[in-house]
Amino acid sequence: MAQPFNQPPPQLCNQYADDRVLRSYLRRVLPPEVLSEIEPSLSEMGELAGGGLYLMQLADRLNEPVLTQWDAWGERVDRIEVSPLWRVAERIAASRGVVATAYERAHGRHSRVHQSALAYLFTPSTDIYSCPLAMTDGAARTLLSSGNEELIERALPHLTSRDPAQFWTSGQWMTESTGGSDVGLTETVARRDEAGVWRLYGRKWFTSATNSQMALTLARPEGNGAGGAGLALFFVETRDERGRLRNIHVNRLKDKLGTRKVPTAELTLDGTPATLVRETTDGVRNIAPMLNITRLWNGISAVALMRRGLALAFDYAQRRTAFGSTLSEKPLHTDTLSGLQAEMEAAFHFAFRTAELVGIEEAGEINEEQAKLLRLLTPLMKLTTARQAVAVASEVLEAFGGAGYVEDTGLPALLRDSQVLSIWEGTTNVLSLDALRAMGRDGAGLELIQAEVARCVQEIKEPRLSRAAHAAERAIEHAAAWLNQAIKNSQDEVEAGARRFALTLGRALSLALLARHAAWSLEHEGDEQALQSAQRFAQNGVDLIFNFT
């Protein structure tokens, strides 16, 4: 009797060695001696990501965080147990310096690019362990920016440690049921007790990575006015020396669409001791360094998930036979994957360009124009790459047919986990308005985007890239014309079109960055694949402004 057919599953190899886009980019932006020094760490992470970690991820699929609120003798313990994969991920993240690399600054301004590359390789095989790492990185950056030496001395060595026994992660407790993105509606109150210790009282509706050793959170000191200006930023150590929560009750874990390995909880703070990070006002402004870093991580994670889905889809296309040949021999299938690859490559160059600017800022080498550009690119990059990640993940699942819809292939998690990226750290609409604010009331900041696109275009000499370069320039010009007219018409018109405007800017700049790299790759590597991706991304469409005459 003939054996029934079983379709071989897609496989992964070393995710650094197999990643043309990452390796080519690093050859362009890093000095040869820096690349030579960091490449072993990337190759080792790539081997883990495509090997042992990936296999563990598949085996760990059904495990999720478990909350035990009471022990056998009736004591409130609120203990959260994470999955085996997450426990391994924490040790690897610490020992491999996925946070620490950015703060050790062994390679100056290039250290942030090195760290982003590590995170990009690490993220897809660890079920969004990038979430606590992003907040940990953001907390370290925020404390350094605060100038609070006592807190820096207390927390920074833990947040940036390579020793898993000393390593801390940090939470970010901002979301309340009253406000969501409008944190100015925060109801948590801060009061001083008789000993002068600040204590927090309130309910945090959505706190990610709730098992972290510390958190940064917003609260309103008693007597302060309403709105964001009346909030203050506080540092909280979650447990005391005996491991007990410090007047924190875990009401429940959230039952989420995706990121199900992330222990996200609703908390009640009932006199939780806290330390003021800076002044008793302007907490939203003071936590901004954290948001900027977590938005960078959001973009890097978006690109990483796109890359993982495509790595699996391309491999599967060579293994799956239908209608007489493999999928990789079907022109329509390969055309579909080529379009998705173009989206991923454009997103990659946007996210890593933002990482470059963060590294320049952290090295103290940033000029005024670059600092303003970074302020503008961060929300644009986050919102653009997040939308791309959701669209690409959906198409990737479809590329597997029915297998893409079956849970035990592990593929549906790619779509569920991608969906969070457009929600966390600011929705697309909220960040579109943020980008408009960064430009100023008259839109003058748009000139920075135009200048960045122009710099890219000036470096493109390859005639086959001229249409892509001009498409980026035309989209930016169209966006500028729309904004000028909308400002004259009404503020409502500006706000209503903010999303289309922001996505046009993001996609146009992504195209310019991709085309610039394609020109470099063709000249220095003789590789036409990036050129083809740039041409295809231009065909995918970059100008989303419409109804404008």
C-alpha cells in the first residue's frame, strides 16, 4: 500500500547568513573593521534564530503565561509564570547583549545599528520577547536622560547587564481605561506618606511584561492640575527583598489576539511605593525618550516579522508542488512574493536609517538638523512599517494556502503578532498627528524629509533606478502641495488627511532609501536584487494622497 503524501514543512537556516538585505546594508554603513568585529555575534544569533530557538518556539506554541493569585494557604501571591521559551529568551537576550550593546558603545555611533541587527535576528524566534526588551532599553535611555543619579546608579547596571542573574527588564505602565492614547486622562494619584515616600493609587488597565523587576509609570501628584502637564514620571520596583509585590495587585492577565506569550496584566496600585524621576509635572515629556526607543523597536520588530514570514514562504515555494511544478516555478506566485519582498526591504531601510540617527544622537554627534529629522522620522517609521507588517503577514499566510490558516504550523501567530505593531506605542492615526506636530503648524519640518529624499536621489546614478527615484520625489512634492492647500482650507481638512499624508511621506522616504542602497549594491556588489525590489516597491505605490487638484 502506498504511503500517503505528507508535505515537507518550510525550514530555516542561519538567519544572518541567509539574509542578503541585512548583510548588504551592514557592508554599506559600517566601517570594515567594525563589521569584522561584530559579525561573529550576528552569525551566532542567526544560527540560534534559525536553529535551536526556532525549534523551541514551535514546541512551545501552546504555552502561555499563567497567573496564580493565591497560594495553597490563602495568601495573595500574584505570581506570573512565563513559558519555557521566554525563560530561555531572557537568558539569551542578557548574555548576548541585546540591550547592553547599545549602552556599552564599543563602536560609538554604530553600536545602535549593531544592537538593532541583534534584535532583528532575535525577535522572530522568541514570540515577542522584544516587548520587555524594548521597554528595558527605553527605561535605560529615559533614566540617563533624567539626570537622576540615584536611580541611574540603582537601575542602569541591571537594565544593561549581560549577566542573566543580574539582568532586569522594565515595564511601562501608562494605559488606563479612561485614556488609552490620551494619557492626559490618567487617574492614578500619587501621594506622599508621613515618611515622605510617594505612594501610587490607581488602576493600570494594560501593562505589558508585568513580571518585570521595575517599571516607569505616570501618576498625578495630589493637587496637580488636569491634563498631561499635571502628570509626573515615577520609578517603581515591583517587588520587595522577599520577592513580594509592593502593594500591587494583579487583577487578571489580558486575553489578547496575539503576543500571547507576553504577560500583559491589569493592575491595581494600592499605595505602591515609588520614586519621582524628575519634577512633579511634565511626566509625558519626561517619558518621551522611552517612547522614542520603543517605537524604534516596534519598527525593527515589524521588519523582523516580515523577514521571518518571507524566509518561510520562499523556502516553502521550493518544496510545494502544485499543478505540475513547484510554487517557485509559478510566475504569479513568484511575482506575489517579489512584491512582499519589496515591502520588507523598503521597511528595513527606513527602520535602520532611524536606528542610525539614534546612534548618532547617543554618541553626542548629532547636529540640529539631524535631531529634528529624527524627531520626525520616528513616528513616520513606526506607523509605516507597522502597516506594512500586517499586510505582508496576511499575504504570507495566503502563500501557504490552507496550511497558513492551521495553528500547529505556527504560521497564524505571524499575523496575530504583527497586528499589535500598529496599536502599541501609538496607533497609526495618533502617530500621523504626532508627525504633523513635529513639522510645526506651517509644515516647515517637511523640508527635512524633502532634503533627506534629495540626498538619497543625488547618490543614485543607475538609470534603471531613475523612475523609482523620481516616484519618491513626486510623492513628496504632492504631499507638500496637499498640506499647503489643506492648511489654507481648514484644520479639519489637515487632520482628516493626516494618515494618507503620513503614509505617503513614509513610503516615499522608504523608496528613496531603498533605491539609494540598490544603487550602492549594484556598484559595489554587482547585485541586482535590491534594484529589482526598488523598482517593484515603486510599482506597489507610494503616493496615497488622493482627491487633490
